Amino acid sequence: MFTKMISGMLAGMVLSWTFAMAQDGPYDERVWTDKKGRQITGSWDPKREEKLRDAAEGELDYSLPIVRSQDKKKFLLSLEKLSLKDKKFVLKTREAAAAHEESEEDDPFATAPVGKKGASKKSKSSRAKGGDRVVCVVRETEFAFRWCPPGVLMVPGANGRPMPQRINKGFWMLETEVTQQQWKALMGENPAHFSSDTTRPVEQVNWFDANAFCRRLGAEMNVEVALPSTLQWSYACCAGQPVAAVMQNVLEKAWIKGNSDGKTHAVAQLQPNAWGIYDMLGNVWEWSAECHDARKRPVPPTAAPAKEISAMHCGASWYNESINLGKPSWREADQRIFDVGFRCCTGDDIRNQTQPAEK
């Protein structure tokens, strides 16, 4: 049992604990004592303990909620440090008000917008919610973004069990794949193969092209715009839902081989996900930020085009079968192909660009 293993490793820890099972109810009553001798007696759901154990095995951040008995104040027990080699765990408690899900310090958008690098008094009423929509107009062209709040994405672990991967910072994801119209507004030409309708996603752009577009859009908006990381992309794709739910009724939300008629389609025509983001699966593959050279060294987004550089792309395309959806893969970064496009994201507060729009 994880509890027995932990209690045998407490020498030199930041926190130690003793516990006694509650006489009634599904909760354990435990006493945590810090190194200053202060105690927190609280209850927790023992089912949560497995997640803490999984976090320990995967070296991931996970916080276990407890409630102090005497005043019902909420605290978190979290894994601060893990050494598999030495078989040591460092645990800590903190008030739940500082928890990731509720922390204004962790949420850069818990403040009133005052510009790219500005600061202001914190305001809970100004905090963005999952799926909030902001439309920015650049060169008379609309760019709609959706807010992806901080949270947890369950990813496959080494032992095959789902593991929690925390997304500590929220971000704004472009609501659709970059369209040909948006590309032309900033870059001046349309490289797409399927160019009869400029509301279709732009394709035949390589990883370097996509990064150049992001930089130009960021300069126009006065914020930092980039390709999403694979983790950000996957998190935005799931939008707080289990992967199994995302993969249900695929033809209602993704243009793939079974319904695409062998071509791309105008963006935002099928069902969006829970955060209002369209075409995360299908239509075109989407470049992500991950890129490396032949020696597996990271390649920065400002790098010049070169051979033997590979980049990750996500989401599948109009050409793929449904069984291929949602599985990122590597491709030569300098390739321009008619089923690969991209979308942008930003971690800066863009709500001062315009008022949130409803849709």
C-alpha cells in the first residue's frame, strides 16, 4: 500500500503523518504534522490516494484535497519532490485557496487587462472561463480565440494507466484552423491547393511558414503568438472531456476520409468541442511547437528552414481514417503538403484587444 510505503520513508521529510480510520463514512481521518510541530487534522476520500500514488510514479504534480476537522478549512496535500532512486517523497500542505484550480497567481487572466506586460489589482469577476470567446480584428480580418483554462489532462502512463498531466497556465487557442483568408491578410498570397473557398484552412505551409505567420500576427496584436505545444493542443482538443467522449460521433465533428469527399472544407461547419473550438480533429493536420533536428536537439521557432528537421503535427486530416484521429506524429518540417495546416495560441491577455464576443 502506498500509505505504508510513505509512512516508512518519513525521516527527513518536510511533513510526516499518522492516521486513524474514521469509524463511519467513506473518509479517513488523519493528522499531518509539519516540522514546526503544527498539526492539521483532516478527512479525505481514500480513493484519491491512488491518484497521489500515480503522481509519485510519474513524477507529476497532483494535490490531494483534505478538510481540517475543527474549522472545515480546506487544504491540499501535494507531492513536492520525488526521488525514485532514493525512494524518498517530500510532501507539503497548503491552503486550498492557493490551489492551482483557484489560484489567481497561477492564472494570468485573473486580473483586469491593462496591456501585454501590465499589472493591475486582481479581480475574480474578470477571470476568463473555459470557452470564453474573444474576437480580434487584424487588417480587417477577424481572428476568434477561445480560452483554455488551467487544468489537468489525463495522458497514458508508462504502465498503461492514465496519468494526470497538469496545465499550469491557461491560454487562448484560435477557434479554427488558420484560414486562407487569414493567411492572405497577413502574408499576401494563398499557397493552398484547395483554394476555391478562402474560408477553408490554409495548407501547403510548412512548420517554418506557420511560425512566421504566428510572429507576424503577434506583432500586429502586440502579444506573443505561437504554435501550441502538443500538450496544449491535446488539452484544447479534449476541452475537459475524456478522450473516449471526444472520439464519439467523429463524423459529426471532423472532416475525414468517410465524409470529406477527398478535400478540405470551410472551417467551423461541424460541431465544436466543449470550449467552442472547431476542427481539432480532421480537415487538416496541425503543426505543433515541438521540433528537433537529426540529433534530437530542439529547434527554435525562429530557425531558418533546413533539411533533416522534424516537427510534430496533430489531429489528422480529410485524407485519414477515423482510427488515425488524435495521434500526433512527426513529419519533415520543411514539407508543404495539401493536408497540413495549423492554428495559433497565445498566453497573453488579449481581452483588451476587443470585447468578448458571443456565438
